[in-house]
Amino acid sequence: MSASRVFVARLAGCTVFDPAGDRVGKVRDVLVVYRKSDPPRVVGLIVEIPGKRRVFVSIGRVTSIGSGQIITTGLINVRRFEQRGGEVRVIAEMLGRRVVFADGSGEATIEDVAIENSGQGEWAIEQLFVRRPKTGSSPFGKGPTAFVSWSEVFEKASAGQAQSAEQLIATYSELKPADLANTLLDLPQQRMLEVAEELPDDRLADVLEEMPESEQVQILGQLDDDRAADVLDQMQPDDAADLIAQLSDERGEHLLELMQPEEAEDVRMLLNYAPDTAGGLMTTEPIIVSADATVAEGLALIRRHELAPALGAAICVTLPPYEAPTGRFLGMVHFQRMLRYPPHVRLGTLLDPSLEPVTADASAAEVSRILASYNLVSVPVVDENHRLVGVVTIDDILDFLLPDDWRSRDDEDDVLKRPALSDSTGSIPIANGRRVGNGTS
């Protein structure tokens, strides 16, 4: 059943289906245009389809909104979305804006926007959910909230006043780092920088790891040195090293001095290796245990929520010390093998005898060959004394092998290879232009 009124923040992440029930993608934003007297009119949805591509879906092609899902006619144009002049993204650009009450009772901040179907497929902004400033001296709590119609307020546009990014961050709080990075890259530059600056250190670190180097440098450049160092502390050492390598020698060294000594030591070590070698690609934080550790202990370590899947696929066994660079490397134990043995079995008896480590100066091509030949997701890296210094994971290799602009590539061949999105008649109504059917510019 289609709803007649929907709050936009609840649409973020909703799945979009075609009439046959096949999944098309997920909603990332709602696009509106302002009108002179009437409330802003909804022109369409910004939908993320497979391949992280953002496309435009005309509101005239939406047949149902409700129950956490959206049904379309199947007429989807797969060209990458480009915002036109006069169009406004509700989540990215309206939430967090300041408005003034027409009756002179003060100001408020937009926290959500309700769109309503006025009939015949036309949707428009019907209500705003706003929050007034906090009253009183208590540091706890927030200001009162209210539902207001569009005509009861007008937007405040003071010169030089930055739009609040807090509401956008809250709306996208459940996104994975790669999806949030993609969302930020799709924002206007100034808005992207505002949102990035408001993110917590650990969240910003995760997002930077998923961004192209040029945007990484741009965002880090707007942070003061202490904040930048804190964010680098939260990043994986190999990603932090790659980012610092893009900075000037003076700023890079200054940030290293401000970082936590242990984190800075790992990054300095990685900076000594060429970027196209195992040493330059590896991470220095694999799971490392002694040969006497048990299966139960190993499984407990790979269950950690913050651990990347590629690092949790295998455990490294070494002699002491157990932090890179470790004692002599003994071997690796794959998590699937651990699942086949009782909890008390020692990991030293389960080593994979066929897996040989690579040296830190091994080429990226050699590491790629080993990963592909033996169906691995990580390869251990040792120094000249056979001490473990890190592991190269499959995602590090893919990031190295793919083109520099792989996160934003929009090759025509890539478009043509995408699965066809068909309508209920079984035809393939993929359009060549940006929009199809109902004229809504």
C-alpha cells in the first residue's frame, strides 16, 4: 500500500524494486525544486544501483512508497546522476538548515521533511519537522520540536553562515564507510568538507580510507594538525602511510610527530617501502598469536567486530614478540580449518604447510599471482630475518591494481554491461538520456 505522506529521512536506504519484484537499488536522497508560492515540488529520487552508481528516478515512475520499500515502473536510466541548477537534495542540502518562523517567534533547525502525494503522482513538501534552540542553562537535553507547514517558516540565509551537518550525519549513521564515502563524494565540495569536519575521528578515518587520494588530501588539509593526527591514528597504518606520502614532507613529518608513538612507528616503517612492493601494500596489524594458543582463543580474536574480514580470514603464528616486527614467522592458520577442530587444539599444529611468505621487497605482481594461484585473501610478509612484518590483503591488491579513479569511473562499457532493468512486459526500457517519460525538470 502506498503512503500519502512520507518523511524523507526514513526513505534513506529504502530498497527500490521494479514491478517484477527485482531489486533495483537503494534510495540515497530526494530531489526537489523550489516554486514561487507553492511548497517545493519533488521531481525524483536519487537511487544507488549496483556498482555504487547514483542515478535519477523520476517521481512519475514511482508507483508505490510504503512499508520500507519503493516500487517503480522499471523505466530506469542508468546514466550517472548530475544535479541541475535549481534542484535541491533534501537530505544532503536541506536537513540542518536554519529557518525563521513567519510569526516572529524565533528560529529553528530542519531535522526532517515530510513529502505528500497531492494526487496524480505529484509529490511536494508538506511539513517540516524542526527543532527550536535549547532554552535554559542546563548542558543536557535539546530544544523543543515542532511540526510546521512550509508556509509557516522561511529559510534563513545569513552571509557566511555554514549549514549544519549534524542532521545529515545522523541520517547516514548506519551507512558502511564505503557508502558514506560515496555519499560525501556526491555532495557539493563545500558541503562535503563541512560534513567531513563534523564526523567523529574514527568514522572520518574509515571514510578517508575509502576515498580517492585527492579528496583525502583535501579533507585532511582543512583539519588542524592535532585533529588530523588523531584521524591518522584511527586509520589502518598502510592507508595512513599512503595519505601522508601525498602531503608535503614538512607537514607529513609534523603529523607523524603528533601521532601516537606506536602508530607513527608503523607508518614510518611502511613509508620506507616502495608503493608497488609487498612492504608498501601491507598492513602491520594482522592477528598474531603463539603456537600454544588454542582454537578457542583464535576464534575469539577473529570475532572482533572492528576487524576487517580479510584480516580475520587467517591467523599468523610466530615466536615472541607478537607485534610486528615479530619473532620468527612459523605459519598461518585459516579460520575454516579452525572450525574443523575442537576448541582445545593448539594452533601450532594446524599451520598451512603449503603457504610460503613473501619478502617485503616482493613486487605487487608476485603477491597478486600468489593470491590468485592459491585462492587466498591474505599473504604474510617477512623481513630478511624471517620475522613477520605484516600481511598483504586482497583489498590492498585490488586497490593497487584498479585505476586511480576506479571509485568514480563512469565508462560507457561499464554501463552496457549492467543487468537490464525490465518492466512488467519483459521489455528493456533503458533510456539514452538522463530522464525518461514524465517531464519533471
